[in-house]
Amino acid sequence: MNQDEMKQAAAEAAIQHVEDDTIVGVGTGSTVNFFIDALARIKGRIEGAVSSSQASTERMRALGIRVLDLNEAGPLPLYVDGADETNAHRQLIKGGGGALTREKIVAAASEKFVCVVDASKKVGVLGEFPLPLEVIPMARSYVAREVAKLGARPVLRSGFVTDNGNDILDLHGLSIVNPPELEERINQIVGVVCCGLFAQRPADEVIMATPDGLQVF
Ligand code: 5RP
């Protein structure tokens, strides 16, 4: 299996979690795109979806999936999303696609968060993938100085604006031994809209596709 085939296998396995007549929370990225394609095949069985990005909204609408506003949908039974890294505790780095804030909101509003990844995403210690932060543009230099004090090397994602009109700082050089604590510290920096660590609310289940088949943890 190549990497795309593994992403597809994990995404299609997550369809088993979708219950009839429910509204499904949908993440963002190339793995989730396979989930959206699978969801389109059963779109008649669900009420609709809540999207975490403009990109996923456009893909779902193009496939005829009804997209609802989170404020109209209420609590969701299920959120399915990918990740840039996961550790064995299902704590994640997300935001490679820049959709971390809406992803974190939809995850928070969902009873169950199922994360779909290929085997390349599993790490012992989070941080090899640069940790994305969404920041208010006028605060980006201040936030960069504050995160440098935590040992990070912040790099502005150039030419990129989030769906919320903000900037992304990618934090290089971190070895994140206590993800919930770092998430808490970064959340307290004024000007940070969202930290791409999903550790205080980790995934409830990770479906990881490997060359030898699916692993669930
Ligand atoms: C987007 C994300 C994605 O879930 C993450 O970047 C993984 O993407 P892919 O499935 O393309 O590898 O957090 O903000």
C-alpha cells in the first residue's frame, strides 16, 4: 500500500462510526478528503455535516452533502479528522492545512473524535512536525518572541491566510514531552487564537493504516 492507499483505508474505516440520521463533524486535509468521498456514498442516510474549513465545505457541497452551520447543528455525535502527528496517547499536532481553529471548535463540540492517519504520522514524542499556531496578525511578532522563550523557532507561514483572516506561525525545534502543559502555556499568550496541539482534548480513537492493515488505539 502506498501512502494515499493507507489514507484511504483509514478514512473508509471511519465510515463505520457514522450513524444514520446524524450530523457528522468533518475535518480538513487529504486523508479527510477520502472520508468525504466515502460520506458522499451514504449521504442519503445522514442529515448533513458540519465543516471545519472552506476547502472541506466546497468538496462536500460539490458532492451533494448538506453542510450545516455548527450553531444550528448543536452537539455532534462524531467528528472525523486527520492529523500531522499522533503519539500513543492520541494527543495530536494538527494544523498543517491551517484549519486548526475550526477543527478544534468542531472537535470540542463533538462527543467522539475519531482521527484517521497513515502510519507515517505516529511518533514517540510530538514536535518533529512544526507546531502550527493561528495568531492575530498584529500580534505575530509579540507571539513569536514569547514562544521563542519556550524554546521554539517560529516561522511565519508566508503567503497564507486562514479562513478566519489570521496568520500562522509554525513552531520548529520543539520536543513536546508534556503536550497538555505546553498547550495550556501557549493558550495563555495574548494574540494566540489557537494552538495546533490537541492534547487537552485528544482524539478518542485513532484509526491508523499501516502496510500490514489497520491499527486502532
Ligand atoms: C489541517 C489538518 C490536517 O488534518 C492535517 O494537516 C493532516 O492532513 P493530511 O490528511 O493531508 O495529511 O490538521 O489543518
